[in-house]
Amino acid sequence: MRREGGELADGTLEAVHEPTARVIQQLRQARVRLERAAAPELRLSPAIRALWRTEMRLDRPLRVAIYGEMNAGKSSLANLLAGIESLPTAVISNTRIPTLLYHADEPEIWMVEEDGSKERLRSDNIVPRRSIFRVEVGLPTRRLRAMQILDLPGLSDPRIGGAPVDLTAHQVDAAIWCTMSTQAWKESERTAWSMLSPRLNARGVLVATHRDLLAQPSDPRKLLVRLRAEAGTSFTSIVLLSTLEAIAVMGRERRGLAGATWIASGAEALETALGSLLLSLREQRAAAALRMTSRIAQRALQRIDNNRGAASRAAL
């Protein structure tokens, strides 16, 4: 899966889910064995439920939030990462609302209320003006099998009153901060990023969008040097990206002119950076699941042994 140095071997985001597949299978096998041994007197139901919850948590795609100020190119970046050119009208016209992109066999749009209730929308519907928690968009794209994308409103958007979105409530695992290359990493951005939870501060990628708007050939190198000096300790990676150039060749075979454009746009560097971060989080999640499974198994085995000992003593 990785080359030496921890780099992703294939450079694709689709592969980051693979390291946990074996662990999920082990969890499933352990749960099935316990279910077969679950005589009523053993009281193994809590252990079985705990294994099932751990299995589901491990199988859930990682959720990446795309954050930044207004007009920083967040929605275009979300489209690129999801592998689509544009979203349905109902979503595009309501960028003031957090929008979650996830995998579904058929396209679907849901409006989610604060209490968790959901209402399905048609692609040409307009989301009601009343306050809602988020819009969820299911898309049949394989990229969303490994990760979900949460596209957040611009922080400077006056329609949301400047109130930051609670990323904890949206169960975010990692974050991308979008900044315009032509005015990258302003003081307001540094302040906003520093206000996120320390957990997300250690799980962030800084993406300087609109790289194609930099005037001089030397500007990208100068900008990258500056961003590394000013923000290098706040992010796991920093990438300069031309989203429009990347979307223009998205989905094409990575050879010839299309491959060169993909690399030059910064899309390949972004995939490698984000893929490495998500793979690391996957491995952490798998390790935690194995530790949890070990504790559950030890308790279950102890209960089984105690029950067998009691039965033997009763037989005497």
C-alpha cells in the first residue's frame, strides 16, 4: 500500500480504505463466533453489540471538511475530490448550508433538520429558507466510498451571520483549509484555523487555490516558501492547486498531456497529501479497534471460562 517513507503507492484517494478491510473482517468473524456461543446464561449480548459498533465505526468512510473564507474555491475543490463536475441545482443555490457528499448507488438529496429528521428533495428543488443542519447529497462515485466530503459555507458570508460551523457536530475526521493563492493565509484565516479543535489542527491540509492566477512563473515557488514558513507547523501538508485545470482533465487516463496537466495543476500532490493523511487516520482507527476487540474478547472468554467452571463444579 505504501512506498518507503510512508507515501501512498498508487497516489489515489480510493485506496485509503484498504488497510482497515482486514481488521473489519476480523471483527466480523469474532462477532459471529460470539453470536454462536451466546447461550442466555453467558450474557454475551453487550460484547456482541460492542463488536458490532466497533465494526460499523471502522467501516464508516472518513469525513473531510473543506473550510475557508468566502470565494476561496471550496465548492470547486469539493467537486474535484468527489470526481464530479457540478452539483444539483438545489445544492449550488444553497452554498450557505453545510453540504455533505457521500456515496450512494443512485443520486439523492436530503435535507437534515437539527433533530436529525430528514426530508428527500428533488434535484431542482430549492432548499427552504428555514434553518437546517445540513444538506446531504448521495452520488454514485467510487471516490466517496473511502471518504465523505463536507463542504462548509464561507466564513465571511454575511448570510450565515459569521457564526462558525460546529465541526464536532458533523463528526469531521480531517480538514482542508482553502486559501486564495493571490492573497493567501491572511491574519483572519490564521485566527479562524487556530480556533478549531486541537484534534483537527493536527489533521489539516492547506490548499492554496487559483494557482493559475499567479502572474509570474516564480510566484508559485515563492508562495510555497512563504506558506511553509508561516503555516508549516499548522498543517500536515501544503499544496498549490489550480482546480479548473484539474477538473478539465479529471477522469482521464493519467498519461500524455492529460497526465502532465494533472500534475502541473497540483491535483496529484493534493491526492498524495490527503491520501497519506487519511491513510494514517485509518491505521490509527484500525489500531484502536483491535485494542477494543482484544478487551472485549478477553472479557467474553473469561465469562465463558467462568461459566464452564461453574458447570463443572455443579456436575461434581
